[in-house]
Amino acid sequence: MPVNYATPAPEALFPVAGVRLGTAEAGIRKKNRRDLTLIEFAPGSRAAGVFTQNRCCAAPVTLCREHLAGDSSIRALVINTGIANAATGEQGMRAARDTCDAVAKLLGCAADEVLPFSTGVILEHLPVERLIAGLPAARADLAADHWHAAAHAIMTTDTVAKAASRRVASADYSIVVTGISKGAGMIRPNMATMLGFVATDAGLSPALLQKLAKDAADASFNCITVDGDTSTNDSFVVIATGVSGCMIDNESSPHWPALRDAVIGVATELAQAIVRDGEGATKFITVKVGAGGTAAECRQVAYAIGHSPLVKTAFFASDPNLGRILAAIGYAGIADLDAAGVRVWLGSGSEEVLVSENGGRAASYREDDGARIMQAAEITVRVDLGRGSAEATVWTCDLSYDYVKINADYRS
């Protein structure tokens, strides 16, 4: 079960003007489940994306980059689960292109106005004929209020669907931001989610939309880790339909700050939901590193802690073997770090205890205090590097027996 997270109710996910969503059973890998999602956008909608840095990226990622590099509007997304269409060579690229061609024919748009996404098993070919056969049913299911259904249809090893929504009101306009994501394993930055989609009915210039997508990713999906693995299919896309009538051309627009905050808020909620639903997770852990020389080195230390199997298994066991945190800080790669200047706290809720200072165990620290805090479902590790004013935050989870079971049985 996820750590303190439940899927929002359908009525809590606000329809975005100019967006309709439909799902269908295509039998792509398993029967009797909705594994195909079609999202249609109003003419003139724009999209920007951030994708995996994995060099063995999936065919849909390559094609999405190609389509977004042009000046076309975006009329549709098509998402399948079950098969990732990754490490599938030219046959995989043909499948991705055939998917876009079929959607374009169905909706009466150009193929380069369609973005394809796949998630699931790597190194297996996508049964594209089943996907295409399922498209008419997905189209027939299109509706503005189907965000909840779409969030469920894009799941793989997720135990809950992930969705979030915001309204931004001003004297002139009411703007909506709604998004969905999926992911529970193979989660690490560059990008750090399997799939994420956020739409707004505001209009944005292409340059500003790309900046918004990157800013939102850096503040959310690029701040999480479950297991340190970077997927072949990671994709985060922001779509702006412009149907609300609110057009934002530059950062000086009075509507920009509120919209930016709403998109980042939705993306952060979706990213944290992924960690809370990390495969086998029982603890949600916030790692805050401050007083660093640069934000980059703070993030480097935070990820060393968040990626460490020894740290993560200690949290699962509620075992205050906190020297493992110090070890991770030490091997994070800061060559001139003065260990004597590092301080570490462990906290939950309003309680926080100093664990380490002056290069060793804090004189005030008692193991009973550490053990009590580590029983909590939500824990914060706070690190002071004692070398500057920069800071960074990373969200992670523990590593349990179930993580091994889930991944050992993934293809069963």
C-alpha cells in the first residue's frame, strides 16, 4: 500500500477546456484491463516535454522528440501499458509511427501532431495491430471528465492511480491545471518518472511552455528516487490548449507566477505520489541537504543518501544504524568536504534530533530517540554541510522485501 496517499476522487480532478480523454482494452499484454489511453486536444494546442537521458531510450521517446522539434500543434497523445517498445530497433520505430498514423487518421490531423508513449516490459515488440484495433473504442470513450479513468489506465506496477488538479482564478480568467502520472519502480532523475502528463487551458508561447516543462520537472520529477534506475521511457509533457482565452507570452505577464506555481504544484504532487507508491515502500523519506557550496553538490549528497541500499533497508527495519547516512555523505563525491563540519538530524513531524556533529555521534543523541523516529511512516533526514548557503531536497522511500518480489515476478 502507498505511504499516506490515495487517488483523488473523480470530481476532484477538474476538466481542462480543450482536453478529452478515453480509454480502452486493447489486450496489449494482458486481457481484461484498460491498457490504452487516447487524449485529444483542441486545435492549436501546444506541448513541451522533458525525456529520459537513458541512451537506450524507447522508440516512442525518439518519435516524441522528433514531433516536438517541429512547429506543429499537438492534437493527441496515445499511451499504452504492458509493452515499453524499448530496445526494439527499427521494428519498434515502425510501430510508433504506425500508431501515430492510425491516431491521425482517426482524428483527422497530421501524424506529427500525435505524441506516442509506451510503458511496460523492455525488449519485447509492441503488438501494434492490437493497439490500432483498440483506438476506435478509446475514441468513443473520449470525455472531458475522464482524467480519473486515464490515471488508472496508464498504470503498470503502481498500486494506486496518481492524479492532481488545481484552479487558478484571477479577475480576468479562471485557469485549470490537471495532470496524471504513473511509476513505482525504475525511478531516478534524468527524468525521474515513467510517464507524466499535465494540461492547462491557458495558452503559452512555445519558449515559455518549454521553460515551464523544464522548471516543473526540475522541481518535482528530478527530485525523486526509488531505486536509482533510470528508465528507457521516462517522459514528462505539459500541454497548453489556450481555450480559456488567457495567453501568456512572457514571464512579465501577471498570470505567469500563479500558473507556474500551479503546474509545479501538480507536478510535485504527482512526483511525490510515485515515491509514496514506490515498489514495496513502507516509508516516505525527505532528504534535505543545506549549507552547501552549490545546489549541485547538495543534490549529489542527497542522492547518495537516497540511493544507498544500506540506508534504505535500515529505514525499512526502523533500525537507527545511522552511521550509514554518514558513510553515504562521505562517498558522495565532494573531494574537499570537511567531515568535522557536517551535522545530521533525523526528524518526524515536529520532532527532530541531532544525530551527528563534529565528525562523530552527537553528545545529546540517544539511540532510543532515533528508533522512535524511524518507526514513523514519514521521516526527514536533514544534513548541514557547513560550507555555504546552497540547498536541495530529494524524496525517496525505503527498500523492502516486496521490492525484490515485485521485480522478480514482473513478467509473470
